[in-house]
Amino acid sequence: MVSTDFYLYRLKLVRPHQQSFFHENLSRSDVFLEALKERPSVELRKGHFWHIGNLDVIDNYGGYFAIGRTTNSILEKYDDDSGNFVEELLETSPYTHVIFDARIGFLAIAKKTKLFPNSWWYRP
């Protein structure tokens, strides 16, 4: 049996007091779901692109998605043909699992030290 630690979060979406003229009357949970459906990506640090993918909405408000980052890494390996050690540039995309309930603003993010070695969100 594999054990996985999850970090639990409460998501709070705040609407502006003044709505635009073309504002759609969406609930907070609908805004969250629409944002997930766009599968956004962003570069938060040079060369580190964060992505949301694998969205699976189970009912109108709950479901699963994956979040991860794409970076370039150097893979060190031995080349039998040349008898030398070589470095190969490799794109990696570690990711973790997220379970959500948009109705109550609940997120459970699976711990993955390869993705977050310092666990910046966790404060014991």
C-alpha cells in the first residue's frame, strides 16, 4: 500500500465591488472551474513554466487536476560507444495531484519533494 501526504488549503475567490458592464453573473465556484478549464501556464521563474492539466471534473463542483512545472535538466550518463561521460539536455515535467471541491473552496495537494523540495507551503 502506498501512502501519500496531502496538504489541505482553503481557496477564497474575491470579486471586485464594481462589476464591469459586460460582467457575466458567475458564482465563485464557476469562476474557479472556468479558470481550470483554460489549463493555464505561467513562467514564474526564468525557465520554469508551471502548468495545470489532466482536469477531470467529477460532478458540477468537484474533481481532480495535475499541476507541475517544465524545466530543462542535464542528464549525466555514460556513452558505451565513445567510452566517455556525456551530458544530455533533457526537458522534465514533474507534477503532483490536486483534488478540489469548488463549492466550498477546498484543495488537497499531494506532497511531492521532487516538485517542491523545500515544501514552501508547509509550515509545521
